[in-house]
Amino acid sequence: MPLHLGNRVLAQLGDTSGAVIQEDIEPHLTWLIEPNAPAVQHLRADDRCTLAGDDGSFLFVPGMTRDHLVWWRITPEPDRLLTDAPRLADAITTTLHHRTPGGAAR
């Protein structure tokens, strides 16, 4: 997810987020979730989200220290690895459809 949107999603998830990878080359965030989670499949229709996880997808996993352009924004821990897919989908949907106080979509 593009960094400017991903930061808002991350703020909504707070401590419930699992590990998150940040890439600074093309600034975006990547959450780790269970493969093919049904809760996020509707996001495939939005070009601001990229879902992967099939046999043809690859993910660069950074080392544990930030010394490259790809790094752990939230480091993986035994109890904080995968993000709950329904919770992530809710946070993404809320972010993508955020409305201003006047009711107009941003």
C-alpha cells in the first residue's frame, strides 16, 4: 500500500498490527497476513492495494537492522507476526473511503 495511505492504516491498527515491511524505493508498506485470506479479497478491485501470496509472488524480507531501503517498520515478534486479516481489511477500507466532515470523499 502506498506509504501515505499505509501510515493512516497503521495508525488505525495501532498495537494490533503484526509485522510491517517498509520499502523506501517506491514508498509503500506491506503487512503479513494469512495467504488468500477471504477478508481482504474485495481489495483486489482497488488499484491502491496489492494482494499477493500465490505461488508466483515474491516478497523481499529485510534483515533485522535498518541498513537498506527495505526495512521492518514493525519488527516481527513471536506474538506479532501476522496481522489479523479482517481487522486489516477494515482499517484499509476505512482509510480508502475516508470522508471529510462535510461528507465528501477525500
